[in-house]
Amino acid sequence: MANDKDFFICRCEEVTLREIEEVIDEGYHTIDDVKRITRAGMGLCQGRSCGKVIARIISQKTGKPLEEVLQTGYRFPVRTEKLKALEEEGPSDAENN
Amino acid sequence: MVQSYDVLVIGGGIIGLSCGYYLTKQGKRVVVLESGGFADGASGACDDMILFQSKKPGINLELAFESLELYKSLVGELEDSLGFANYGGMVLIENERELEVMEEFVMQQRSYGLDVEILTKAAMRKKQPFLHERFIASTYSPMDSQAYPFAVMHKFARKGRQMGMQVVHKSPVVGIQKDGTGDFLVTTAQNMQYRAPHVVNAAGAWAGKVADLIGLNVPMEPRRGQIIITEKIPAIGETNLWSAKYLVTKLKPGIQIDSTEEEKRLGLAFALTRTEGDSYLIGSTREFVGYDKRTTMEGIRAIINQAVSFIPVLKDVNFIRAIAGLRPATPDGKMVLGEHAGVSGFFTAAGHEGDGISLAPITGKLLADMVCEGRSDARLEELSPNRFASNAKEVS
């Protein structure tokens, strides 16, 4: 029977709660650290679904306040875009941050 | 409070972690001081290539061969696949002039033992059916490989920790002194102090600033590389790709290649690699813009226009992220590796520019040999930091 920690937190990259907790236990306590090591949040949704859940897990495991863990930026583009949308000149609704 | 170690490594990117790992493996007590978090600098914002075809025959190509062998043994040693793969690589040739330069270059590389050849248009298209019609030929090397930088860094850190290595994040170094005992005393922004008889400056694009803290000269300029990342898509070709234009301008700066002003300003070159996550990384720019590591609309648009002109089907692919990293660039295009003549016990291992992933394992291993055994083979002389010591100060 599957363990209760073997479910996906990040569905885009199929990263489980167990994998995320292991990395936190190794001493990686920021969303960026966890993302870079596990790939959670690197997929199509870019962490928009799982980012806050991961922040909450980090907060619960480390005792750091949630607001502190949540301080991170999103990489351009803010939404996914077809390459051809930027191929032509002109403004785009994907903005740098 | 002062903590004592055998070696302080400044910089927790792939080079610093490799140095830390190999030093720890040789029995040294090591702390790696990283100014940011995990993979915060260039090692976390790059592609994943272990390229041979881009290396000038000479020390860089020799070390790349040795590094590849180390990667193969690290897969077992670090108990992880490290995203190591061997898809091979092709350099795309647009015209006769590029073909001429590449033919000569391929001959030189073959004489150094690199398995590389020129493919006809038909053979090229068989491997890369989605290429634009205009390419007349390409090179092909089955040796070009790749590794996933995040996995390599994480496993260097994990295995290193198991053997006693410390890695401390968010600890920018603000002071380096040598005290009466001959030890170095390194101070971080949090006012923590670390003491050791050896310091390794592996601070990448910041290596010049770190050397400056103890009065040494390491000429290092940050060179921004922007890259875009696509969604997961099925494979669009057999190998990784890049453009001859980049190699020709790097190897034969005298040759005039048709480039637009924008291409020159951005240092635009085509590079395409399939990642661990089945996305493609498409690059890239090589720009001197100081320590600004933001992505720009100009850069991203130039990369996209170029990519679609090379492989038209990419226009319907989504890109999900753009990244930028500061490659550490030296004036002569070679890394800096060795002990500084003026300050014994102070080493620099930095300046790999676009070769950091390729050369990380061999850099760490050679550095550890130098620190532990005072040994440095003669062929590494040309990488010594002392090559800049005499004249560089006068110039600046």
C-alpha cells in the first residue's frame, strides 16, 4: 500500500511530499532551493499551483513564518507564451519582473 | 565566534561545490561559504552541456576529456544519474566561409582525439529533420554530452556533507585577512568568522571582488547569458545543436561573418539542448552589462527570432521561463586555477565562462590535488592566476 507521503505536491513535474520533505530535512529551507533540487514548481504552471503548498510545508517543518518563506519572485514570462507571440515586434502581455 | 577548518571555499556554485567535495574526499575539513541560496548564480541559470566541439584544441579540450571521465565515475560515487546523457552534438553551418573554418577546426580537434566529422546536408537532415533548408552542412560528434547542473550540485553537497563538509548559505564574504599564524581569517556579512590555512576563491563572476579583499588581482568580468525554456515537447532531433557563427567568431575573430548590430551587441548565438525534464533550453546571449542579471525583452526576442529561423516548428511551442546568469569571463578566455604567488595558501578556481558545467569535476579534482599535495602539473601553468599579476595592474 502506498505510503501517505507518496502523493504529488507538484503535479507538473510529479514531485511527492516525501521528496520535498527529504530536501527540507537536508537543510534547504527556501522555495527556490526546494524548486531547484526537486523540480517542484519548474513545470508548465511554474509553481502557481504548488508554490504556496510548498511554502506551507517548509514553514511547518522549520517553524519559519509563512510570510518569510513566501518571499520569492516569479520568472518571466508571467504566463506561458507561444514563441511566435514574441517573434514579431511589438508589446507583449508577458512582462518582466 | 571563530570556527576553524582546513580549507574555506568561497562560492557555492558548481565549481565551489566540486572543490569542496574533492577536498573533503581527500580528508580536509571544509566549509563552503555561499552568498545566496542553492544554485543562486550562474550554475543555476545555464544550459547543461558538456561540449567538446566548442573547445579550442589545447588545455581546455584536454581538461574536458578528463572531466567527462570524472562525470562517468561520479554517477556511481554520488549515487545519482546526475542527468548524465550522451546525445551528441551538431554545429550548424550556413555558408561556404563557415564551412571552410569548421573543416579546419574539425581537423585540429580530430588530431587531439575528438571523435568529430562533417556531415553532408542529407546526413544532417536525417538527424535533424526540422531544420531550416538553408543550412548546407553540419559537424557531428557523438561525444558531446550533458549533465543536469542542479543534480550535480545537490549531490556534491549531499555526499560532501556525509563526509563532514559544511555548506553555509546566505553568507557573503566581506573581509579576508591573514593573521600572525599565517592562517586566513574570513568574515561574512553576519559577522561570522572562519579560520583556515587555505582559502579557495570559487566566486565565479565575483572572483575579482573576492580577490580584491586581500589585495590580489583577478580580472573577471560578468558576461550575461540569457536562455529561454520551453514546455515539455517530444524530441525534435537526435542531438543538441548550436550555430557555427558562434564558434567561428570565437575561434577566428578576424573573419567577417554577417551579423546584425543587435546580434553583435547581444553576442547572440544559437544553442539548443534537451533537458532532464524533456524541455528544451534555447540560448543564448553573451553580453557585458555589469552585474545586471535580469532577462530583457530585447534578449528574449532575439533568441526567439533566431530559434524560429533555425527550426521553424518551434514557433508553435510554448516557452515557460526565461533565465539569465552571469558567466565569469577572463580576458584570455581561459579559466583561472592555481595558487597566488603573492599570498601563499590563497587559490582561485573561477573564470570558466560557458564551460563551468563541463569542467567542474576536473577543476575540483585538480584544485584539491594542488591544495593537498602542493602539486600542480606543468600544463596547468597557463591557467595560473599569476599570469595576470605583472601587467594587468598597469593596464587598469
